[in-house]
Amino acid sequence: MIYPITFSIPQVKILDNLDIKKEKILSNIIPNNNYSYNFHKEEDYYNEYKISMFAITRKKAGWDCLRHYEILANGCIPLFLNIENCPKNILSLFPKNIILETNKFYYSISNKNITDLTREEITQYNKYKNLLFEYTRNNLTTISISKYILNKNNLDKCNNILFLSGNTNPDYLRCLTLHGFKSLFKNKCHDYPKIRHLYKNENIDYQNLYGRGMTYTNLLDQSYHDDIKNLTIEIDIKQKKYDLIIYGSLHRGLPFYDLVNKTYSKNEIILLCGEDTHICDLSKFKNHNIFLREYDKFIT
């Protein structure tokens, strides 16, 4: 079975409240304009969204983009260009219908200065802002996406998870989803190999990571990883000590796949794919539950 999935955002990155004064209608951050993205600190990047009513976002290589969630998490509304062309099964967990409304609202006030907005316009904006903020907190966190995966597979009573990666370089879908499972299960979700940039107090130059490491790195307590479990991975798989096996990317390596496929049933194996485009043959994985980020031809 193939299911849609989206990026998500750690709860800790979402504002505690929305009581921040807006200073402009539209943020100065422009996608594909490197000069406007000249932020070296996450705090400065987030603050630009916090003081803006709207911020432009758009399809990149894929429709889903971490920027959408960063905007929402900071109490700003995405001005999502051409979202009306987004296929049904892509960004299916994202509040596309609300964004279609807020896009129209933006264009109705775009020729004004923020000081010229009427009380009615400010009230309407705040209604939209609050609605999207609550939707984000309830549906778009890393924990929400992890629960969505478990629910789709009737695995709500799962206690021990092995999260396998063939490549430890940043992969937004893998990293954010793993963060959600770690937040839920702590060290009962074992990541192998360890995705070091997710953990606090690692010797990593975050500025050299994709997106300068903003939003998705340096989040997890070291106690959430048990190095001893690394020594018995194969034995533990053979003895089914884990209730569920998750592969962070079906394209970026599938360690122990033959052993896992032999030992576990199809409902106990989940494959994630966060790639922007799909030219791959998924038929060889037809017996597994697959969560795809940018794929509109879903099997139901």
C-alpha cells in the first residue's frame, strides 16, 4: 500500500504564542533569491517570519518544502504561489484549502501599507493566522506525522522500533520523521546508524549542513540513543526484538533488507521516500507499506 506523507516540524520550533507585533505585510525573504536568504542564525531567520503577516513560498524541485512549515511555525501565513496546481495526493496533509483562501486575502490587501489596514482586515487576518497556527500544532508536527504512520498501519501499540538508514547525510523526510519517533519512543526507537546531526552536543559544523542545519538539527538528548544496541543489530532482527522496522529512505540504502524481509511481515516493515521526483520502479516493494512525499499515483 502506498500512502502520502509530508515534511513536518518539531514542536519545539513552534511559537508558544502569537503575541508578536507584525511590522510588514510581506516578508523580505524571496525563494530562489540567495541574497534574501542570507541568514546565519536560525533565530534571525525565524524572526523575519515572526514580524511578517505573509511570506512567499513555492514549489521547488518538489511541492513539499520545509520552508512552508517554518513560516507557519512562526505565526506567519504562507503566500503559496500556484498552490492551486498542486496534485491532489501531494501535500495532502497540508492545509491547501485554507491557503487558497489566504492567498486571495493577501492579494486583496497587497497594495496597502500595514498601517493602512482596516480593523476588519486585521481581524480577518488574525482569524486565518490562528486557524493555521492551530492546524500546524495539531497536524504538522514531527510527532503528528509519526502517529499518522503508526495509525495507517494499525501499529498504535508498537513499543520498540528499529529505524534504519543507508545514508546518514541530511534527508528532511527521514530526519524529521525520525525526530517524531524519537520524541514518542525515546531510546526505544533505535536509529542505526546514528543520525548524529539530530543530537545535541555532537561535534558537527552545522553551517555546512544542508540549509545550514536550521530547524532539523541539534534537537535530541543523547540518552535517546543506546550505542550498545548497535552491537546486536542482526541478532535482534533475527529474534524480532523490534515490533517495527522503518527504512528512512528506500532510495538511499536498505541495510539488512534481505534479513528484515525474511523475518518480518509486510505490515511490520515501513519504507519512506522523501525524494522530489520518482522515476523508480516501486513494484519490487509492492508487499510493503510505503510513504511517498512527491508521488501522485497512489494505490488505494
